[in-house]
Amino acid sequence: MANWTNAIIKHRFKVLILWLIVIFFGSFAATNLNQHLTTSLTVPTSDSAKAQEILLKNFGENLEGSFTIFYKFKQASDPEIADFKLKISEAVAEIPTARITQIRAVSGVLFASVTTNYSLIEAAKYTDELRQSLAKQGLPVAMVTGPPAINSDVSPVLDQDLRRGQLIAITLALLLLLLVLGLSWAVLIPFIFAAATISLSISLIYLIAQQFLMVLYLPNIVELIGLGLAIDYSLLILYRFRRELNANEDADISLAIERTMQSAGRTVMTSSLTVALGLATLLLLPIPFMRSLGIAGLIVPLASLLASLTLQPALLSYFGKHLAMPVKFAGLLSKKDLQNNAWAKIAHLSIKWPKRVFAISFASLLLLGSGAFWLQLTPSAITALPQNLESAQALSLVTSSAGPGVITPAVIMVDFGKPGLATSSSTTAARKALTAKLSKDPEIFIVATDVTPTFVDATGQFMRIFVIGRHSLGAPETSDLVDRIRAKYLSGAGFPAGTKFYLGGPPAQGADLVDQIKTYFPGLLGLGLLLTYLLLMRAFRSIWLPLKAIALGLISVSVAISAIVLVFRYSVGASLLGTYQIDQVEVWALVFLLVVLFGISMDYEVFLVSRMREAIDRGATNEEAIVEGMANTGGVVTAAALIFVAAVSGLVGGHFLGLQQIGVGLTVGVFIDATLIRGFLLPSAMVLLGKYNWRTK
């Protein structure tokens, strides 16, 4: 580490130039990234994916690239309705590859299902053109929705949410940094560090998005979580640098930086690798949507690590002793006598009454985490959208008439195995019997099937049946309907031997997404915990401390999940926060929250215990090491946590359910972790463990 740090200081100008280039490219990438992002829930090798493959190959259609048009009318005659249909058909004809698969009037609303052979991202580009075409045909109040329209509509709103979130996060972070570091130019270092980290992360994601599916929400997640994480790491190094200067006022700047990187630099390395390791488990999920989150989550801590090892030493060497130290107001972390600060007193309290402190804090955390027992999952809550968007207004319109399932139809793909069977008389009775059974299901609104080219491919081997439910994609009723269709209606349907059925469409994709996550994630979580244990065992040189760290991290996660349930399902504080009211948590948001929060929890554990390990190596007793670690690092951990909370609070104020849920979970989880868990549960547990803390066998 010493040789590396000295080399960075020697070539500091080149290092800064390279990072400046990264920041410029990151700005370009951020501006052009959204056009390569998607909300696709495709689950490869699943039934829904196979159905989509057949649709694309044999029918030239992509359900994810399908629009739904709604036109509300009053007391129209049959000729007038026919005229409306004609105008919609002419408007649709102006969009390349677009064609109407269903068009009918229900309860004063005319709706048309419009399919294309474009992917979701490609189809989204035609949203405005379709709306303009409808206006040209004299239907300016017709509303366009569906996955491409929603994708197109939410992109600018996500950008606005991100800008607002950044403003809030940067303002609060600056105030907190001034409070803890005092009046000093050094408060700019964490922001330069964060800008470099985020720019590198966005640049890499932009390049990856050219070839792989990446989620639409990534810029918001990367920039706000990346801001908090980067400032945390930079603050820890900067704080330790100041302590080195305070310990020896005549110390050479290069020597102080070298010592800082030997201690705090190594701590940041362990922390960032721990966070990256947890997020890397998402790469093993066979779901592109989740893998993209894993890629982003992996890139951010690794980018922060690279900036820690290169940019931070270069910045410290340029800022120097005079600019790094405060003037007039020294800040809350400037005390030289740390053995009498609040964190030292808390540590002494844990040493004096370890059983009481442990019991009270543990019982409190159990109570705070109890809401997790009422957790319900959903693949996506498509109705939780900003109501000023046309696509969302269309959803509201259809919900009041036909139900939101109209825009996300399920599709039964029937493969007869041989050409010509789809239109033969031998299959007619089976098709009609299946249609009749489906139509009787109270959850099904419409079943559409025929032997026309809309429903049967040119070879006559494949037939499709549209099934439109009454509830939205994320509703539990829709998930139950998918299960019924697969298990009840498609088994023993009376079709010729060898006939295969594949259920596709957004409802089936959502169900497959949840099923795949439930199948694979527990095992991957176990693998992640094992790897985390091995990494921490090497860092702490203890077999018991990593187990304790993992247990405390899981407690943080349970508290965060409980907070989400209380806010979104039971509306605790929802009016104040401006969040949606919904019974379920989006499954992707829950998984991402779990791995990110667990990683942040391990961060704070490493910050504190690494300092204790240093004391033990110098010959301190267990109790002395606990006090030293808490006294020296407790304050900076609290400050880092508050800054991280300030950064992710921008997600809570956004307009999208999954991001709101991540924001609430991270805000509550990180705050509780850095205060109640690290302040009371950790030291009291270490006092009770005693000599076992530092055992290597």
C-alpha cells in the first residue's frame, strides 16, 4: 500500500487528468443513457419467454412492444363507433409494423390492442408519433398506454426526480460535512470524489447497455446511492488523514497520506469489496432485469474503491495541510480528546451493563422489525404511476370500466407440433371448450381467439389465445389467475397428443420473475453470506466476529423491510412522505434493498471493528479496544450514515413505487444500523463475547 500511495502522489497530476476525462465522459453517458434502458421483465427459459419467442418468430410480434389505445365516448351509435374504429386503424397504420389485434367498445370506452414487432425500447420511440397520428385523425383525447408508452412517459419524470433528489442530497450532504468537518475547503473533496465515482459508474453502465438489457431506474439508483457511498468512503479517509495531522503537526504530508491509506485505505478496501461481493450475487440470477441491478451495484463500490486508491491520495496531496484543516469552526469531529466523547461514554455504558444494554437494544430491534412478518411481494405495480402522465390516466380510465388487466393481457401460445393442425376441424372443439372454461373464470374479463391470421401463424402450427384479466399486473389476483391457467385450464384441455402450451404476456412474466427469484435467491444469499464471512474472517482475523457482523446486518435488513411494510401497506407516515399506498413490495426492489443494505451494514461494521482490531494488535484488552474503536470511529460512522441517508432520501421523494420503497428501506435501515445497532448492540455483544471476539480457531 505504501509504494502504491507514493506512486500516486508522484504522478498526481496525471491521476487528476485521467479522472477529469472520466467525469467528462460520464456527463456524456448520463445524457444519452436513458434511450438504452428498459423495464422489461423477461425471464429466459421460462414459459413466458418461450411464448414470446414464438410470437416474435412466427407472428412477428413483441408483446413488450405493444400499445393499448383508449377512447372514451358518450352515447355513440353503432355507425359512430365504427367510424372511431376506422380512425384508430388509420392512425395505427402510420406506425411501422403496428397492427390492431383487438378493438372493441366496453362501457363507453373503445379500446384497441396494438402490437408491433419492436422491442420495448424501440417501440417506446413511436409513442409520440402514435399520439400525433390519433390527433390527426380527429381523436385528440384518445389516450395511449401500454409498456412502451409507460416507458416513454416515465423517462423524463425519472430525470426530474433524479435532479430533485440530487439537489436535496447535495445540499444536505454539504451542510452535514460542514457540521462535522468545520469550515474548510476539504469539504469539497468528498464531492469531487463522488462525482468521479458516479461518472465512472455511469460510463461503464452506458457501455454495457449497448449490448445487454439494463433497467430504466439505474441512473437514479447509481447516482443517489453512489453519492452516499462515495462520500462515506471519502469522509472516512479524510477524517483519518486529519487525525494523522493532529497527532503530529510537523508531519510530512506525504507521510500522513501514506499512514492514512495504510489504515483507513485498507478499511475502505475491505468495505467496498464486502459491498461488491453481496451485490455480485445478483449476477448469478438467471434474470436480465436483476442482473442489470447486480452489474450496477457491483460497479459502484468498485468505482469507489478505485477512486479511494487513486483520486483521494492525489486530492489530499494537492489540498495539503492548510486547506485540509478547518478555520474558525473546527467541526464536531475535531476533538482531540476522543476518550470522553459521547461514543466513548456509550461504550463504557455497554461495558458496565452489557446484559441490560444488549437485552434492551435487541428487544427494541425485534419490535421494530416485526412488521416484516406482513411482507407481500409483487413483480411490479404498474398502476403506481404519476397521475399526470397520459399512460397513467389511461390506466385510471380503464380501471373504472374494464379493469387494468386490459393493457397487460396474458397470451396462451399453443404449439400443435405439426403444421396445419391449428385450423383443422379436430382442434375446433378443444379450442372452443378451453375458451368456454376460461370465460367462466370470474377473474377473466375477455378471452379472444379465432382461426384468422391474427390468432394462427402462417404454417398453422401455432395458435394464440388472448386472456385479459380484471386486475393489474402486480395484483395477487393476477398471480393466482396465472397459476390457475397453467395448473387447471391447460392440463387436460382436450387438444391432440403432443400439443404444448406456453403462457406468456406481462402477467406470466411477472409470475415467472417472482418464482425464479424465490427459487434461486435463497441459495445465492447463502453463498453471499458465506463469502462475506470468509472475507471478514480474513480482515478481522477472528472466527466469531464475522458471524456477529452477519447477524447484525440481517437485523438491519429486517428493520428496513418492516419500515417498508408499515409505510406502504399500513400508511404509517405515508401522507408526510407522499408515498403510494399498496399492500405489496416490488420483488426487485426488495432483493436490491437487501443486498445494498446488508453491504452498507458491513461497511459500518468494518469501520468500527477494524479500529478495534488495531488496538488489540497493540496489546489492548477487549474492553479497551471496544472503547477505542467506538470513540475514534463512532462519530465518523454516524456522520457517514446521516450523509448516506440524506443521499438516498431523494429516492423517497420520487414518483415510482420501487424507488420509493428502496429509499424508505435504506433511510430507516441505515439510520437504525448506525445508531441503535452499532451504538448499543455491537459493543454490548462484544463485551459479552469477551475473549471469543479475537479467537482465530
